[in-house]
Amino acid sequence: MALQLSFVHFKTGSYIVVEGKFNANFFYIVQKGLVQCSKSSDKGQPVRYGPGDFIGVVPCMSGHAQIETAIALTDVTVISVKKEQYPELIAQNTPLALKIIKSFASRMRTMNDILAQLTLNNISSDTAEQIFRTAEYYDNAGLMDIAVFAYYQYLKTKPQGSNAEMAKKRFVALKPRTHAVFYEPTADLTREYPKDTMIFSESQSGAEMFIIQEGQVSISKVVDGKEVTLALLKQGDMFGEMALLEHKPRSASAIAHTDCRLMVVNRSNFDQMVSTQPQLISRLTTTLADRLWSMYRQIENAYLKDPVHKMIDMISLQVEKQKIKCDRPNVQWQSDLTAQDIVNMCGIPANLAPKAVYDFQNLSFIKIIDGKILVKDCYEVSKQAAFFKKTGK
């Protein structure tokens, strides 16, 4: 049976999607005309899309509200695709699925840099020397299991580099005392990583993506001696796809936040997966959409100035990710996050972090249980976060 898709026409000046609206059970593929997309928090220029581009696919596949407003610059014709039609669509049109996934990967790489720029006032470069700076940061922080892996990757990438002697010295000194694993790729379909070991370093070359079977993985960047956590991933999440899809160096580091077991997907079994398992490609699309949606929200968070306001908004983001209904008071959520995790996600400077953590932990709607954050009132958190984002405070 042929897949039934709808064609929708919009006149010049019409709104196609509106930021903040919860009507994202479908997305559009532009067939004819020009569309302009913008966000209320954008500081840059609106983005224009034309035939073959996608509108609303991130909120549709992630199940969240619209993240931008799209207006027809000309008369526009689009193909409307319902979320439940997507697996069938990609089963019949694998190149379309790959185009969506690759567009997500490209946007994520751009947004990683934007987020690092906003949070750390700088961006890192995809060079071997960035691997050394990453190793040095974790070495200075006393995280030897992470540092030794990054030193190895630096020496492998640039054995005659300007920091090669120092990297070799530190690697030789640290290796006997560490638990780092899998310095080189293996043929294993699953790998186990102990807590606080590195899976891959930013700027390292890579040809594998991973699916978390057990545990948690943090995705982070180091710039100018500071670290920002871009995401904290859990069982079922995928990561590392950008290097696999774009054949470019890793844009961020992946570190085992807890002991974890990972399924490994390399280029050959990814190609097989695309052609034979559309449900997995649908899941990958949903995972990337969730990640992109979170990054849009983190960029909004980066514009906030007050450290405690940033922490409130960031924990609100985590509540939103759980799709918890916050339409009435006193709905609780027990997170797996510490206050320090939230500080890292916000990129709060070390000199401001202690007071921010103290003030955050003493909020009436926050409680710390066994070191983890309990949100006592998701409604109040959501309401305050919305106010801070609206006022920019």
C-alpha cells in the first residue's frame, strides 16, 4: 500500500509553525517556495529554507513544543508528514532519512560551537592540540583515567606535535595507575567503560557511534581551561553519530558518567542498519531531535545572567525533557543529577559556583536527597524559568 502524504499550501506572509505551540505531531518538507525561520531568543539573522528542506522536524520527532517560528516568504507548498508515518516513509526512501539525519548532525556541530561560545566565551578548534588541552585539563583536575586516554589520542594523532614530549611523559606516568580502556577501536559489538573513563576525546578522529545499553555518559567540551557539560545521556540514548556521518573530528568528548555498557555501531554496520532496520533509523532521528531540542534550550539558558536563575532554568529543562506535565502545583520529580552537574551544564565559573549551589539548594522547591536533586514543585520551577527567559535575567 502506497504511503499517503498531504500537500499543504501557504500564502505569502502566512505562519507555518509558531514557536512555543504544542502542535508538533507532524513536520513539513518544503516542495516549492521560500520559508523564513527565526527564534525569539536569536541574536543572529533568520534562516531561510527552500525546496527539499525540513520545517518543524525537531519538535515533531522529539515530542516538544515548536522551537521556532516559520513564515512563508513566498507562496509555499509543503508535504506534511505525520510522526507515525516516518518509519514507513524512511523504509521507502532511505536517502530522505539520511538527509534528515545528516542535517541534524550538521546543525548539532554548529550549535555545539554556539553553545561553547556563549557559555565559555570561546570555541575550541578541531586540532590535535585541542586533544592535548583536553588531556591537560583533566590531568590538572585529578581525573587521571580521562587524562591518560586523551594523552594517548594526542600522541597517536600528532606524534611529533609541539606537546608530544609532555604528553608522552604524562602518559607513561599515569598509565600504570589508571583504569582507562579501549585506547584503540575493537571488533567487539559491545564495550564496558568504568566510571570516569573517556570513550572519545573532542577533536579525535572517529568512525563509530554508540548506543547506551546500561549507565550514563556525559558529553562535554573544554575551552580555555573550563568545562561545560553539553548533555548527560542515559540508557537507550545514542551518541558519536556526527563523526560517523560527517567524517569529521569529534566535536565534543564522551565520558562514562557511571559504569556503562555500550553497543558499538561502525560505518559498515551503520550502512546495513540504514537499509534493513528503518525502526532503528527512526529511533536515531528521535534521539538526534531530542538532543537538538535540548541544545536550543541550553542556548536560551546561556543568555541568562544570574547563576541561580541559570540553574533553575537548567533543572526546568531537565523536567521538560522528561515530558512531565507541570500544569498544577506540587508535582515532584526525583532526578539523577547533582547540583554540580547543573553547574557544569550551565558553565558557571568556578568562583561563582559555591554561592550559586548554596542558594540553589536552599530554594523552597528544591531538596537534595543522597546528593541528588529532588524537584518538589515542577510547576513552580517551570513558572520561574519561563519568567527568567522572558525577562533575560
